[in-house]
Amino acid sequence: MPTELSTRPRTTPGLLLLGPAFVAAIAYVDPGNVAANLTAGAQFGYLLVWVLVAANLMAVMVQYQSAKLGLVTGHSLPELLGQRFPTWGRRLFWLQAEAVAIATDLAEVVGGAIALNLLFGLPLPLGGLIIGAASMLLLSMQSRRRQRAFENSIIVLLAVITIGFLCGLVFSPPSPEGVLGGLVPRFEGSGSVLLAASMLGATVMPHAIYVHSALARDRHRPLGQQAPDVSTLRRLIRATRWDVVAALAIAGAVNIGMLLLAASALSGREGTDSIEGAHAAITDTLGPVVGAVFAVGLLASGLASTAVGSYAGASIMGGLLKVQIPLMTRRVITLIPAIAILAIGMDPTQVLVLSQVALSFGIPFALVPLFLLSRNKKIMGIHADHPALQLAAAISMILVVVLNGVLIWLTFTGGS
């Protein structure tokens, strides 16, 4: 008698196979993106549109590779690395991956706290605690048996985020000439390079690369059930490709839309270098309703992304250290740094931007192993990446390393 796994994908409508990529896509519209994109649009207008377009194309590629890796092998990327590294290597790799996860969680909690402050005037530390508690409720429904419910909740929040961040474009449409000009790759001084690295770190998220392999595995290859046959696996991979394209198209539209909104409505205005200032300018320019909808989108972004970030952190730790900490316990532990930063009064928007720069340094550590594993025929068999995809992945890695090298040089030399 065939197993449940081998029969279910044959009879499940294609649309019902979608979902894991929409969860991973939340990482691409988290509060760090808001800070980086609004700052870029307000300070440089349409100059850095090309960065978001390139980063989103890169994101489609790497998230597809990650999901396919989980489907074909039945293991997450951290698990595969944990199987191949010696003990000291696993620990060192986990340290940098955990630093990335902490930076991610920091941005998400801070962003949610800012949203609660904008909407209800709550103190930032209290807002951070509320975001942490709400994310625990969302995480409580996440398990291999209830993953669909978790995915549906995240998809609803993604819809709220999309409406919240794009509705302003209806009232302040961007300049077509400006958008076309922004597609030409160029920089204007070290400030634009710093923001480009921040946008890259916010768009191609290392923890999303790690977690997508686990999400696809958990949805389509439940623990204890045999691997799907070749035809079923091909169908799952094809559905995953559409899942990734659809989810990242939405996330990319939101990111680009935020930059365009800032370029069209906030460029040249005073005080738009912070989320609070940008929200005030949006409210003044486009009205209180648009400002409130924007703040609601920011709140949904913080809540959804911190839940996904906690899941990613647990996957990273479990795969590399072979240590399983309950999601709720991890949520409490990782909440502490964010609350501490909010309590001591650091500029929250600056914290968000710098956290995204930190994430950009973690991207190569996720991209290089993914590239090597995805092209390995001993691991992937007939589903190993084709030469064209290997070439695109290699070019992406080189661009990321070069951009981060330039960023380091500019940071320590103060060059322009």
C-alpha cells in the first residue's frame, strides 16, 4: 500500500502545494527593509531602485535552490552542513549564523515596537514585549502537523503588509522617468554604498536561506515517511518554483514600492531619516489614514517576521549543534537583546539599518554552501542545478563579496 506522502502530492491541487515560500518571503518585508528602503528613497530618490531589483532576482534564485535542497534530500541546509563539518566547524559556523539570527530578531522586534508606538503611543520597551508575546501565540501553532495553519496565518499578515506599505503609492505615484533612471546601476558616494549593502542584507536574508529548506521539507516530506518517487518529486519541485516566484514577486513589489513612495513623497523633506519621521511625513503629505495604514503594515511586518525568525533560529541551532530548544524558550532568550537596546534609548531606526548591514556580511556564509550543495550530483542526483543556474549563483556570490568588501573599506577609511 503506498504511503500517505507518495499519494498526497498526486491528488493535491497545485495551489494547495503553495505556502512555504510565502513564509520565507516574510523575511524579505521585515522592519529592517522598511528602514533601509525608506532611508534610501528619502536620501537618494530613485538612485538605488536597481539594487532592489537585482537583490530580488537573486532572492528568487537562492530561495528556489534552498527549497529544492530540502525537498530532494529531506534535510535542511543547516542539517546538511552539520553532517559534513567537524565539531569545531559546526560550532564556528553556528556562531556566525546565530549572530545573523540575533540581528534579524533585533530588527523585527524593534520595528514592531515602533509600530505600536506610532499607533498607540506605547513606550518602545513595552511594545517590544508585546510583539514578543504575540509572536509566541503565532509560534504556538507551528509544528509539522499544523504547518498549514501557520502558513495561512503568515499569508494573511503578508497581505496586510502589502496593503499597508503600498497604499501610499495610490496617492503619491512615482515618476516613470525617475524609476527608469533608477534601473541604471550606479552609486553616489559612500552613503549610497552603505545603504545598498543595508538593502541587500535586508532583501537577501541569510536566515531565510537556511529556513526555507526546512519549511519545504516539513511541508512535503514529513518525518518518518518515505521519500516521494521521481515523478512526484518533479511535481513538488515544479510547484515550489511557482511558490517562490509568486511569493518573492509580492515581497519584491513591496520593497520597491516602499523606496518609490519615499522617493516620490519624502525626498527633500526634513526628518525622514527615521521610521518615525517618515511616518510623520507620510501622514502630513498623504493624510492620517494612509499614515495609520502604513503603521499597521509595519506592525504586521514585525509580528510575522519575528515569528519566522524564531523558527529559523531553531532550525539553525538544531541542524548545526544537534540541540533542540523549544521554540518558546528560544523566543524568550532572543527577545532579551532587543528589549535591552530599546530600554537604553538607542535610535531605533539606526539600529534597524545597522542590523541589515550586519546581515549582509552573513549572506556569503549561506550562499556558498547552498551553491556547492545544490550543484553536487551525489547529493541532488538528477535535480542538481543546471550550468546556467550555477553560473548565475556564482555571479551573485561574487557581487555580494565585492559589495561587502567595498563596504568594509569605506567604513574604516571614511572614503567617499
